[in-house]
Amino acid sequence: MDERLRFIARLLDGERMAGLCREFDISRQTGYKIYARYKDCGLHGLTDRSRRPYRQANRLPFQIESLIVQLRREHPSWGAPKIREKVKRLRLGIALPAISTVHAVLDRHGLVTRGRRPNHYKAEGTGLSRPDDPNDLWCADYKGEFMLADRRYCYPLTITDFASRYLLCCEALGTTQEIYAFTAFERVFKDFGLPRAIRSDNGVPFASNSAFFGLSKLSVWWLRLGIGIERIRPGNPQQNGRHERMHLTLKKEATKPPGQNFLQQQAKFDAFIHDYNWERPHQALNMRYPAELYTPSARPYTGLPELHYPFHDMTITVTQCGRLCFGRRKINLSGVFAGQNVGVREVADHIWLISFMHYDLGFFDDETSRVECAPNPFSAKVSTMCPV
């Protein structure tokens, strides 16, 4: 409105329409339209007007909408398909609305009963340890993405040892998808052995907000290997401060300027790893090198052990779609446990408990076949896991 007001003010002062339109970057037709509105309505004519169309060609007639609402209130159990068929049989001589249109009308009038919304896990973090020995705790995270010279984004996956600050891995990846994280972690486990625990944030692929207790396929794999889980609280990166401080050094020394492509960027990361571990004195380590303090883990990586549940009624393998085949029933569990063995045990009449390793996931009954979560075993410090 301010621009229109200045335009009219200068026009009334005697300036020419053509010159003003060029200065305000509008056509003369628009200029004359603004002036006509001012003459007809005064200052009110300079305010913004609604851009809503005067009519909607495909809008449902008010009478039909009222009929749909009336039929639903007379027959609360009827859904959109039945109501549409009833309108069709009344032969009103109008275009029949689609089922989705009928449902939208019911929803707009608050006549749709919505199903139970999924319970999303709310990240809270776990207890955090401060070990003094190498391999008692590793820290993992993705440094913030940055663009390479070939205009592709790089997502560096980094892993450090908490006690010695030894940089175990800095992998230039093109995505944070868990399939690539699996490969990187497996290589590190083969080279350095297994830690007692890994600390991460609550982002993908370390955690998931749609699975039991925020577990992801990656963290389930860690549990199977006997690795404990530590998670920082959301919005508190200082709880992983040593690792974040390493990221600052990494950003300064290995990403500016970025590599031409992933191969060149990985070469820069490899050079940084050697310099960081073997050449750079660390003040927090009394000016020693991380390589002088770090030793590989005594726990070698030998693959996944078998899972057995001798104290449960049965052992069931979770399907690839995240279900339990319990008799003729399909129990929805979670896709993060796909391919894993879980134990099922009857704890009361028709009430069954589902366990993974020595952690209780939830309960279900014979009738609804819906799993209700057990108390979160990861709300406190997670100790080192051992396969059952």
C-alpha cells in the first residue's frame, strides 16, 4: 500500500503518468487502474485486495454439501462410499462428487473419526560416561555437509576414541543413509576391534523416531555386537564436545578449499587423520599425540553371534517388513529388527512379552495383536551388552 500511496501522491503533484510508471516498474495500464481505484474509493482503494476467485467452477453446491452432512448425522456408521451411493440414488441431476470429495466434506465438518496416531519416540538422551581407557567409549557423528568442487554434497562420517581422542575414521560419504554407515563401521571394527560403547546424537542413522526406544538398524547391530549405546540430549552438542572440537579442526584444515570430487576429498581426509593422530600435539593430552595413547581393542570383530532365548516360550525371526508371524496373526513390530531373532513369552493369560537380547520391547494380546511399549531400558546409562 505504501508504494501505491507514494505513486498517487506524486501523480497528484503533477508528475506525468508515463514517467512514474517507468520509475515504479509498472505498466501504464496498471498505473491508470490504481488511479481509478483511488478516485472511486479514496485511500481504501489502495489497500491489498483478495486474490480469491469470484467463483470456483468445480465447487460442490451448498445444498449437496448439506445433504452429505445430513446423511452422515442420520447414519453415523456410514462412510464416504455409502453416502455417495445414496446421493447417486436420489437422482438429483447433478455431477456426482467423488468419494474423496465426500470424505473431505465430512472431514471439514468434523464428522471423521481419525485412527490412533503412531507413537513417535521422543528423544531424551541417556546417561553419559567419562571413561579414561581407550575403547571404553567411541564417539560418532556426521560433520555438517559441504559442497565439493563438482557441486556434490559431502557428508563426512567421523569416529573418535573418547579417552585418547584418536581419530579412527573420517569417511567422505555422499549421504547419511545407514547402508553406507554399516560399511564404514564394519571396516573400523575390523581394523581396531570393538568398543564397549558408542556415543552419538539422535539423528539418522544412529537413531530413529519411529521405532522402539529410538533404535535404528545401525544401533540394533551395535547391540548385537555387544556395544553399549550412549546418546546425547537433543540440542546439546556440548555433551559430545570433544568430538565437535575435532570437527572444527577438520573443517579448517581439510575442507577449505574442498576437493574436486569424493576421491580427492577422501585423500585430504586421510592426510588429516595422519596429521591429527601422529603429528599434532593436543593440549588436552598434555601436548602428546593421540597415537601415543591409543591401543586397539582387545575385543576383535568376529561377526554377529547367534541369538537364543532358552527362557522364552518361542524364538521368532522378524520378517523383512518388521512383523512377527505368531500363528496366523501378523504382529507389527518394527523394521529395524528385520531378520533378528526375538523371544516371545506368555506372562499372563493371552498376554505375551517380546524381548530382544535381554531387553523387553513390549507386550501384545491375542485379540488386538497390537504391541504396547515396555518401559524404556535406554532412558538411563546403557551398560555393555552381552548376547543372550
